Amino acid sequence: MQIGTQVQWTINGADQFATPRTIESLATAPDGSLWAMVNGTTTGLPVSQLTAVDTDPLNDVLRYAREILANKAELVDMCNRVKEACKC
């Protein structure tokens, strides 16, 4: 992690930010743990709870496509129900 890295803060598997935040500064605590200040917060966050986020928009599209393909059967079923309801 370094200043400028886009990150997501995750606690117990739940993302805490709606959108990634940028690391603005880093500090080492007396116990040796690394903490980060990110934009939009007023407190330090443990770097151990941060994950670097790939902000390339193409990767977002690929992730979305994978989610759609993973739920293909459900989507096909939903389309068939809509088609039947509309008598199309």
C-alpha cells in the first residue's frame, strides 16, 4: 500500500465504502502496525483491513459479465417468466 492507492475497507467480509477511497497518508503506530488516512474519513484505518482496488473500468465490466454468467440459469428463467406473462 502506498499514498494514492485506491482501497476498500473490509470488516468481517463486509465492504465499508460504497466506492473505493484513496490513501492520503500512512503512519506506523507504536506497536508497529501500519495505519492509513483515506479521503472522506477523519480517522486512521488499519492497513490490514484495506484491500487495493483495481480501478480500471474494463475490469469492472469483466467482473459484471462474470456475475451475469454465474447467474445465467436464473436470468433465463426470469426472462421466460416475463415472456410468458407478456404473451410475447
